[in-house]
Amino acid sequence: MKRKSVMALLLSLSMATAMMGYGGAVASAESTEAVTEATTEAATEATTEAGSEASDDQAAADKVAALIDAIYVQERNDNTDAQCEEAKAAWDALTDAQKALVEGEEASPEYFGRDTGDASKDDPRNQDEIGENELLVVSFGTSFNDSRAEDIKGIEDKLQEAYPDWSVRRAFTAQIIINHVQARDGEKIDNMQQALDRAVANGVKNLVVQPTHLMHGAEYDEMVEAVDEYKDKFESVAIAEPMLGEVGEDATVINDDKKAVAEAITSQAVSEAGYDSVDAAAEDGTAFVFMGHGTSHTANVTYDQMQTQMENLGYKNVFIGTVEGEPEDTACDVVIDKVKEAGYKKVILRPLMVVAGDHANNDMAGDDEDSWKSQFEASGAFDSVDAQIEGLGRIDAVEQLYVDHTKAAIDSLGK
């Protein structure tokens, strides 16, 4: 019996019961028993049917969750393409109610359901017919479409404009992101092995690798190892400096790259906040907090060096923090205390990251209680806490820094 029919029966039985009692009439014990039995049977049937439908919904959602968890991997395998297609098809077949039930070890409705912009604005730069000279731009990557197009593609476009005799191609080092973008948007981005294999197959002779990483950290080291395995397949290979250049021995060691980035990101943040200068912001009681990722790698001293650079530039109301709290003096609670002790009552958060992806949108500016914005607000020490969600990759001065680093690498080849 369909649910509507069951409900109709319940309604008619209720009406019958009411009519039997109308005008003081007393139903017989047999009639009452019959009505009660029918009502109970109908209610049981309705409950069973509803439970069955709920069970079916959960089963459908669980299937999709399992498919998402299966492609939520760090290493590509022979089944990845098919698994990405299967997971997306299964998601698209769900009702809205079923999609809300998707939950797994890594899976959630946001994996396919979150709107991060138009993927068609991006260019995976995985084309063949490269030519003899390739400029491979290596990024960690992001699944946020708008940020990928504006920040990563923005850098790549700038490099292609600056070096028209070199074919700019892309590689991401995070397979988890590559799989996500491919499954959700159908955009296929090369990992390091795929990109290097493509270069070899296309007969590339001169390879320059430009990382978009901030520093010589773990991701940079892994990239260098991957390139080293292919060095004998090209006539010449050069790896350009990351954004902030050489690390240096301690927090006091800074360089021209760090100075250029410090000036560029602070100027951008100050301008977007509506101030004429960083000093004017300070006079108004406003502090800027730049949130980086953080790392257990020895390169974590880079964040302290950036704080030193801000101080050397006279930016007394600019603070550096990290999501991972590494180094320890850049942890959120420590930064909150620093800003509070300095007496600033307004806070503007901004990512110290090439892209404004998951960390910027969730860890920095999200609504969860452990986001930086929420923690600053919960401290009760500030009148306002705002966020600027923009990656460094869209700042002209930062793009130019990558252009300069690439030039140095090309010049080292003597080409």
C-alpha cells in the first residue's frame, strides 16, 4: 500500500471514530476493537514503509560516500579515471535529500556539492605539441575553481606573456586535489610524473621548472626529487626559486624576495581595507594578520623571517601566523595574544598563501568554532574581525617576482 493510501485510511478511520462518538452515541466494544486494530495495522505499515525509504536513501548516500573515499587518495592508479567518473555519476543520481546524507571517512556533501566557481575559466595546460622549450609551473594546487583560475592560472599567464618562446605547462603535486577537480568538474590536471612524461614524449630539450610554493619546504623538496629522476632525459634542466627565495639560518635572515612580498601583500591588504597607508590603519586601531600554512620542515623559520621583515619595514600592526602552528610562535592563540597586547581593536585576516582555497575559506574565515575568525571573535578582545579571501597569486608584484625568478633560471641555461 502506498503512503498516500495509508494516510487516507488513517484519516477515514479517524473520521469514522469521531462520527461514532457524535451525539453521545457509544460504539460497541467490537467496533472499537476493529477500529483500533485497523488503525494500528495502518500505522505499522506506514512506519515500515517510511523506514524502508529512509534505509534506501541512506544506502544510496553510503554508496556515493564509499566512491568518494576511494578516489580521495594521494597516489594515482590505473582505476582513477573510471572511479572519478563513477563517483560523479552516482552523486548526480542522488536526490537532494540523499545528497545531504553523504558522509564517509573523507566524504561529505561538499565534495561535489560546494560551489567554488566556474571551472571553465581555468586552463589545465596539459596540451601536447610543446616544442623544445618548456616552462613547467608546479603548484600544490586547489580545488577552488575561482582561486585556481585567478591565482595559479594568473601566474602561468604572466609567465607565458613574459616568455613567448617557452611553452608554459602545469603540474600539481597534490593528487588529492587533482582527483577532486577531475571527478567534480571533468578537468584533468597533470601530476608531476604525468607532466614530465608528457615533456619527454613531446621531445622537450630544455626544461625550466618554476614552483609557485612559498619556500624551500617539504613540497619543494619532493618536487626537486621528482625532477632529478628525469634530468638525463633533457639536454638542460633548471629549477627556479620559490616565492620567498632562500630560507636562511634563523629568524633574522631576510632577503629581497621576502621584502618584496611583505611590501606587496601589506599594500594590497591596506588598500582593500580602505586605508591610505599601513600607518593610517594602525592609528585607527587596525591590525593585519597574514595566515600561512605552517610546516614541521626546517623551512618553518621562513614565517619568523617574514615577521622580522614586517618589523624592519616599520609595519608594527602586521602579524604572521600559521594554520599548523609551526613554528609555535605563529599559532592562532599566540597571535591573538600578540595583537591583543599591542592594543589593536580591529583585525583583518588575510591568507599568506598563493591560492585562497580550503585553508583560506575554512581554516581562516569559516564559521566553525576552530576557524581563526571564530577564535579571534571568541577572545572578546576585538571590536571587529574581518577577512580578505584572496590569494597572493593575483597580486601583480608577486607575479612579477615569479617572472624574475624564471628569468634567472632561463639565464642559467645560457639559452
